[in-house]
Amino acid sequence: MNLTQLFTENPEGLKNLATPALLQRLEDICEGTIAVDAQARIVWINDRYLQIMGLPPDPQALLGRDIEEIIPHSLLRQVVTTGEPILLDLMAFGSETFVVTRLPLTDRQGKVVGAVGFCLYEKMHHLKPLLDKFSRLQQELADTRRQLAENRRPRYTMASYVGNSPASMEVKRQARRAAELDTTVLLLGETGTGKELLAQAIHAQSPRSSKPFIAVNAAAIPESLLEAEFFGTAPGAYTGADKKGRDGKFKLAHGGTLFLDEVGDMPLQVQSKLLRVLQEQEIEPLGSNKVVKVDVRIIAATSVALQQSVAQGRFRSDLYYRLNVLSITLPPLRERLGDLEALCESGLEQIYERTGMARRDMTPSALAYLSRYDWPGNVRELRNVLEKAVLYSESKQLDADDFARILPQDTIAVSSRQQPVMPLAHVVADAERQAILGALQAAGGRKSVAAQMLGISRATLYEKLSQLKLAA
Ligand SMILES: Nc1ncnc2c1ncn2[C@@H]1O[C@H](COP(=O)(O)OP(=O)(O)OP(=O)(O)O)[C@@H](O)[C@H]1O
């Protein structure tokens, strides 16, 4: 047979010659076969397919069922819909990965009437390393996705905002109200006052709590990348790693809450785009001319005086009004020193839990010492100071001296000139402690003598020793 002549005169000849050979080879390497109709319902399945997939041996029970009901990752529906074959693919089923081929079935008029899927598993031993790698990567992807979803869940609730001073109670009251309403919230406060914590708490208590909480810090992202970070990029907009396009934070936060930290640091150009998104509730990824609807609740935060930025032309006034629907001002720590004790307790508790170090309480004089400091870094700074004290101190209780090493007297002296108000209970407790320790020392440790010197009964002395957490 002259093949050149055959193919030149009759191109169909190639098909006629090759098709039976191809089908024969396919059958040789094929381990199992399944066929579906034009609606992707199973119409045929062979025993070998049932066996390698670990399905029940009776095919009758599967006939007429949607393919995805039985083989969740099957793409046979795609083949009947597009009419295009998928010649070689990897398909996960249970904990295994199979090499599969999928072909459309057409009638004489070329209309797609179904599709057939071949499983090439067993004969593909040489592909085993590849399949193993594929399975491992899929597992890693699933783990990473789970981790990502975990990170997008808020870590804080309303109870995480520690403090019962009137100022803190007011903050929590406003935050609870903000959680009920679906409006934009603007959180104002110095660094470390708990703006992100409160934003997460509002989200966690809102009807959006099961959806993502996404945070973006406008100050931490280079200006040139901020737009892509917010709105995403269309496929092909960039070369390299982003060739496929990337979802922006707005899209990721869809249905949930987007926390815009340090919103005052946003460049004017991005401010205009943000304003548009807030007005239209739609975004346009960079390099795309398609708009995408998004449903996102904005909680913005700033530690700079936004009104001043507006006056200086650094922040758009229309965006300021749009964000400032419901604003909550978080008080600095020096204005709510009544919360210091509770904040220290909860901070220390977390440090002990995280580090596994032995628990140690703070003495009233340590508390008195800390309340004479200005706390420019607020609760974040307090946490750092506590952590250092726990690490450096070797005493049984954390005393004023332990903190004096971290916050030297001169820093305290500066702020003490401003005479911060101390809760009376702390002042009294500190004075009582000093008096009791002095009396015990003078009495050589004999408690009944010390009680006499102090003019109180022995029982009262024991009670006070325990109240002030001095060893009884
Ligand atoms: N009221 C509070 N109760 C308990 N922890 C708090 C409180 N306020 C702040 N913190 C803790 O202080 C740290 C800083 O808080 P957060 O990041 O929320 O502050 P922020 O105001 O957003 O700071 P920045 O403006 O610097 O981003 C966190 O570890 C947070 O858990």
C-alpha cells in the first residue's frame, strides 16, 4: 500500500486507518470505561471501572444518575457541553489519582449525544511518581486553603476588648451597635489602642461573621501596588507571576468585611477609586474593562487626624464623609488607667499560655508604677513591657523594680508631672501593702506583733495578706 498516494488522494483514508488502531491501543491500556448521555447521566459502566474506583459491583444502581453524584471530579459533563475531548488528564477520586481520557460521542450528523471516559490507571506504572507528586501537591493546596480560610476568620470577639472603665464600656456599646448596622465604620485612635481588634469584633458579631474578614494596611503597601492589591488584576495585565490575574482584597472580602487600616495614608489616586467602589459597589480589576459587583462592608481605621488631612488637601473630603458614617473613638490607655489592672491580667495570662512560663502575679506597687507612665504605644506597648518583665524578672511576683528596669524612672518622671489620676482602690492597696510590709519587717516577721503595731487584729492581717497577694 502506498501511503503517500492514499493520503493525498483520500485524506479520510488516514482516519479510517488510524481510528481502529487508536481504539485498539486505547482498549489495551484502558482499565475501565464509563459512558454518559447528552445530559451527563451514566448510561454504561464496565466492571473494571467499578472495581478500580472501589464502587459497589452492581452497575444497575448507578445508571441514570448524574455523573458528578458518583464521580465528583468527572469532566464528562464539560465534554458533552463543549463537544471537545480531554485527551489526557489527572482525576482525583477518594485518596487516589487516576489518569483519564474523555471523548465526545457524536451521531452521524455530528451532534454530541454523550461522552465516554477511559481510566488508564493500572498500566501507567511509569507515571506513578508524577501521580504521587500530584496527590501531594493537591493535599498541600487543600491544607493551604484551609489555613487561609482560618486566617480570614476573625480572631477577636467583643469580649477580647478588655476594660470596664466608663470609656471602654462606651466603646463596646458603640461597637455592638455598629455590629447590628451594616454601615461603614470609621475607627479613630492612637496606635495600639485596639482598632483592628475592635474591627474584628464588630465583624464577628455582625450578620457577616461567617464570611471573610480581610485586612489591608494602606501604609504598609507600596503606592504602586496598592491598586492591584485592592482591586486585583485581569489575566494578562502583567507578565510573570501575575500573568493569570489575581483577585484583589475587595473580591476576597466579598460578602464579608474589608478592614482598611491607616486609611489616612492612602494616595489620592487610590482614594478616588475607593470612593467609586463605595458608591457603586463594583470594582474594575487592573487591565480589565469588566466591572465586577462586590458586596463588602468597610471598616476603616486611622491614627492620624483625618479632618486635618482633609483641610491640608491630603485626603478627599467626599471620601471622608463617606467613611465617617459611624465613627468610634478608642481612648488612649493613659485616659483609661482604671483598665490597667484588667489589661495586665489578661496580657499576662496570654503570655503564660503562649510561653508555658510559670504564672506570677503583679504587686500593687508594680501597678502603681505602670499607671504613672504615659503609654504612647498604648495596649501594644503594655503587652511588650509585660512580656519583657516576665522574661527578665526572677522574683516570685512582678514588682515595681521589675518594670523600672524596662521603663526607667525618667520616662515615668516626665509623665508623673502630668499627674495622671489613679483609681483610689489602687492607691489604698499600695499604701496598705507598704504599711504591712514595713510592720512585718519591724516585727521580725512575727504576725501577731505586726498586727498589734498596725492596730488591727491578727485575723484582719491574714485577710489583708491574702487580699494583697502577699504570702500569708
Ligand atoms: N482593649 C483591649 N483589650 C485587649 N487587648 C487589646 C486592647 N486594645 C488593644 N489590644 C491589644 O493590643 C495590640 C494592638 O492592638 P491593635 O492592633 O488592634 O491596635 P491598632 O489600634 O489597630 O494599632 P495600629 O494603629 O498600630 O494598627 C493587640 O495585641 C491587641 O490584642
